[in-house]
Amino acid sequence: MAQQAYLTETDNGGSGPDRRGTRFRRLLGRRARRFLDGWRGDRRIWRRGLVLAALALALSLVMAAHARIPNRYGNLGSLTETFLPWLGLAVPVLLVGALVRRSATALIAVVLPAVVWLNLFGGLLTDKTGSGGELMVATHNVNADNPDPARTARDVAASGADVLALEELKASAVPTYEKALASTYPHHEVVGTVGLWSKYPLSGVKAVDIKLGWTRAMRATVATPEGPVAVFVAHMPSVRVKMEAGFTARQRDKSADALGEAIADEPLPRKILLGDLNGTMNDRALNAVTSQMRSTQGAAGSGFGFSWPASFPMARIDQIMVSGVEPEASWTLPRTGSDHLPVAARVKVTTSGS
């Protein structure tokens, strides 16, 4: 009889996890009902939050029409496009503001920038990485002031890349990179401040004039087992954000146009561009290049693949772009002694159109 009483008390009045969970659900349910009742009884939910709604609409307009933001004043359009994905962070802020203000108008308005952002970048949130690809390529701006170039060289070589491009090579550091990479890459060429290391023979190596007055771009034919591939290596001029001049990128834009012309004139159908372009795929200033090549990250990557700055990556300005070959996977490599992250990709050289 005592045992029965004990069991009855435990089932109905105990303090186990089930009962605590039930209490929590009841408390949550009461608060949710109180919250909803507050909205139902509030006749001002449509009149409050008009400023938040206006901000949401403005955000939507900026993201949807970013290509129409003029570059006339401080290259504002290119600056916006460089950090365009980060505008999505304003959506949850506006959402919280709408809830705090109990504004139905603001809540509905916040849906619009969320939809626009997902339309622009939602595809990057899925993992499109495949397992195929006969050729692995990588590129890295090693930083002229790199304190340990030998270690950086070993780190990027350990990625397993068949073809490796390096940018911002200081003349005094070139022998260090050559020595560190010699055992992995029997073929290499350095032209100006850019270089290409390959497991396969190189030919047709030449500088590419990107209208700088000194050499920061090259092309070479890589004799892969699947056939010849034209590989371009480029380091576009740096851009700066200045108080008196805004986003200064005139020289970068001029060089991008010249690089686009060189790629368009390339007779080989299979082309790969590796390098630091100092611009994102959204930046209209790179249209001469991006209009004729695909980003491996956009086509076969996982996430945004931000590469700069290495300490807290906020933009992908280091690019691997292809034409005539199929991207299979794209990713960033671990940090080295540079202020950029290395980026890598696997591509399928033998496509149906080859």
C-alpha cells in the first residue's frame, strides 16, 4: 500500500525532467499568449514602426539595384558591391526592431530585404562541392612583407595543388619560394611579381600587360594529362578607401579591362584565371573579366569563401575563375603568414565540349 502511494505521488507530483519540461512549456505558452494578445489588442500596430519599414525598403532597394549606384562619387557603387553580402546583417536587426516596436507594418516590410538577399546570395549558403575534377589549382597572395616565406610555401604546397599561383612576390624572396617548392613542382616561371608553379610542363609563358608600367600578370600553357590549359595569373592594383576620395580604384578598373582583353584574345578554349583581383564577383569594375569566366566558388563552393583580410575575412578578392573547364569544388585554405587566405579549386578539364 505504501509502495502504491509512492508510485502515485511520483507520477503526478514529482519534480523530474518531464514535470520541469511541462512547467517550462506552460510558462512559455502563457508568455506567448500574452505577447499575441498584446498585438491583437493594439490598434496602433499598423501606424508604429514606419521608420523601420522605410529603412527595410531602402535596404531592399540598395541590394536589388546595386548596379545602378553611381561610381561617379568615390566609386560608391563598387564599394557597396564589395561588401554587398554583409548588408544582410541588417535584416535581423530590423526584425528585432519591428518586434520590439510591435509594428506589423515593419514586420511585413522586413520580408522584402530578406527575399532580395536570399535571391542574391541564397545559392552560396548551400554546399555545391563535388568529388570530381582531374586538376587542382590554388592561388595565394603571399604578401611582400611575409615574415616566413619558406613556411608559407610549404603550407600551400601541402594542399596538394597541381598548379599553384603566387602573387606579390618580392624579388629577394623568390629564391626562398623556389627552393621550398622545388621538390613538389618541377616546373615554374616567375614574371615580375607573380609566379606559377606546376607539376606539369609549362610553355608559352609571357607577361600580360595590364597597363601598370610594371609586370603583375602572366599567362602560360599548362600541359595537363587531359590536354593544354591556358592559365593566367594576375595581381590587380590595390584599392583604397580615403576620406577625401572615397573608394579609389581607377587604376584597378583600367587593369581589369586590359586583363579582360587578354583573356578574350586567348586562342586556347580552356582557360583558368588565378590571382588577387582586389575585387569581388559583384564588383561591376571587373565586368571585363567576370562576364566571360565563372567563379569556382560561386559554381562549386560552400559558403562565400571570403579570403581577405586573413585575420577576419570579409570579402573574396582572391579569385579562381574558369572558362571551358567545369568547376567541381572550391574552398579556402588555412591561414599562412600572409594577410590573405589561399584559395583552391578542383576542375574537370575533360568536359563534353572539349
